[in-house]
Amino acid sequence: MSDVSIPELAAEMLAVGCRRVHVLAWRDLDDPDAGGSEVHADHFMSRWAAAGLEVTHRTSFAVGQPETAMRNGYRVVRRGSRYSVFPRTVMAETVQQGRYDAMVEIWNGVPWFSPVWCHRPRINFLHHVHGPMWDQILPGPLASFGRVLEARLAPPFYRRTLTVTPSDATRDELLHLGFRPDRTLAVNNGVEEMFQPGGVRADVPTVVCVGRLAPVKRQDQLIEAAVVAKRRVPDLQLVIVGDGPLRPVLEAHIAGHHAHDWIHLAGKLSHEELIALYQRAWLVSSASLAEGWGLTLTEAAACGTPAVATDINGHRSSVVDGVTGVLAPLERLGDTMADVLLDRGRREVLAANALARARTLTWEASATGVLKALHGEVLARRQRR
């Protein structure tokens, strides 16, 4: 079944009466704060819908978006705030008798506890363990509760649930939390086909960082690392792409280092502009505290640009250390960046390896892997009955 396709899996599910699939997620792709998790969900939901499954995406209200909408063949239902979405969705799916045949729960920090109330075939998708991120997301007491909820309270409820994650590194973390090895599966993320090599490298050493400007991404620490690197690479340029609440902090850091001439906050870019920037860059970088995958690093790799990033679980999945890029502790990030920028031969080998690996990562394969997991649960439930 290794070469099975999404249409084949969907046809088998439809044949046993599994047509309506509900996907629960904290946010959806049109949310202003949408990121890699939302991109991932859109990829698998749109492909499943194209194969004939009726997919409904239940999520929280997004500013400027209608309560219900159609996107890429699947239905989006937005109800409740960032917090009330959890009880409202559970109410809709249970007391109000939500009509569905199977479910995907996307656990993004706060779980939906679907094992307690959902008695239909289901899987759980968990991008990463938040761990140290809680201190960045919530104030002290709530951050402590978040850690306890994620690491101690919730896992016992999910140990019989098939849990899918995008990386072997995150799978190892889940096993450490007590998830069962036979019920925890890693399915790699993909890379958009539009990310391709091309263009001409910039004349000067250029490093790009892409992502929401938020504390957990630590672009302020990346700026400090770039300042260290520039002592050895005088013509270094750093371009930070994205927007978010950390922008005033970054502007202050840039002003404090008198670095407006070589550190640029580019804001949000179009796909075409982003691809061109990846192609021009010498390196892509991230100082993130935690990631589920590190999607921007594989996007850049697909454009032939290697990475120098912090040595965290999510980055260990998107970067093969020493092969497609280099991972380093935060305190060594600046020196590591300079090492690679100053070694053209090493950089070219990393770039070639990054491109080769990126070509093996497709969203079709990722969406197929997740559907195989749900398909297996649907057929197992039918056999038990």
C-alpha cells in the first residue's frame, strides 16, 4: 500500500460509508495569524475534497472573514474566539449532533480532548510539543498550566489514539511524554511546487529569515547573531520577511545597532517576491525557539538555498545537519553563519544537498500519508463492528 493514491484511499472510505470528515483546528488559513499548521491543513483538506470526501473545517472566528465559507473544495465553519472555540465546537459536534463520519483533531497547544467525546473513527495531528513556547505565549501562571496540560494531563487521554506528527524528532518527544510507539506516526511535510531554483545569487552575502514576527520566532536574537556574523563578514545583509507583534522590538534592535543600512524588515511579500528572495539569498536562517517542522527552511532549500538555524527539534526535521544546512545552539548561531558564508565550497555542497532533499518532499505525499492514517482507523472500526 506504499504507492496508494488519495483517490484510491478516498474511494475505499466512501465504499464503507465514510464520506463526511470534520477537521478541528484552532485557526484556519485566512486567519491573520495563520502559519505552517494552517498551510499544512489546507493542503490535505483540499486534496481530500478533490477526491470526493466532504470535508468541513471547524475553527475559530477570523477578523474580516465570514462565519462560513468554501475554500479549495472544503467548507470552513468559524465559531467562537481563540478560547471559546473549544467548548463551542465540542458542543456542536456532540450535543447538537454534528453530522460526520470521521474526524481529524489538530492539537495546537490546547487539545480538543476528542477521545473523550468523539466515538467515530479519528486521528490526532500534533505538529510539535510547545514546551518552552508556553512562556512566550501566556503569562506566568497560565504558561505553567499550559505545560502541565500538554505534558501530563492530556497525554493519557490520547495514548490509544493514532497520532500523526510531521517529524521523527517530534515523534520522539511524544514517546517521551508517554505516547505509544505503535500509535504515533511521522509523516513529513511537503514543499510547494512553486519554490524552484533560478535567478542569480546576490552580489553580497545575503541572509533571509521568513516568518511571523513573534517572540517564539526570536528574530530579535537573530539580529544579535547577525551582528556577531558581520564582524567577520563586513558586507553581510539580513532581510527579515513577515509581520507581527515583535516588529517594534526589532525596529528598536536595528536602531540600537545603527544597522538600517544592512538589516531590512521587508514585511509581507508576494509568493513571487519571496521566491526571488530565496533564490538570491546565500543562506536562510531561523533563531526560533520551537517549530513543528521549519517550513520556510525547506522552501528555501527547494530554491537551492541552505540553512543555518537553531538546533531545535523542528529544525532537525527540515534540515539534515551538516548535509543540507547547519544547526547550532543560539549562542553559536552568529559564528556558524559567518563560517558558512565565508566557505563558498561548503555552501555550494550544502545548497546542492538541500535542493536534492527538497525535491523528495511533496504535499501530495504528505496529504496521502495523513489520509492513510485516517483510512486505517476507518477500516479498523468497520472490522471491529
